Amino acid sequence: MDRFQCAKCGETFYFDLELENMTAQPEEELPLACPHCDYGWSFYQPED
């Protein structure tokens, strides 16, 4: 699972990029809706 942070509310959530055949770079903004506030953009925040 990959960690994301909502661009609006700042909450974090997890989404499996590999399952959806997607890739992302650290801090890249992707059109993934936040499950907390439904805002449509989130930042990829890989865990160390």
C-alpha cells in the first residue's frame, strides 16, 4: 500500500498504486479523491 496526503485537508490515506497499474514520484500530485473530505487531489508520500 502507498501513502497519500490530501492536498486540501492534509489527512493521510492508503491506496495501492500497483493494483491500479499506476506509478508516482515522491510528492507528486495525483487525481486521487480523499476518503476524508472527497477532495480530488492528493500527494504521494512514500514511507521511509
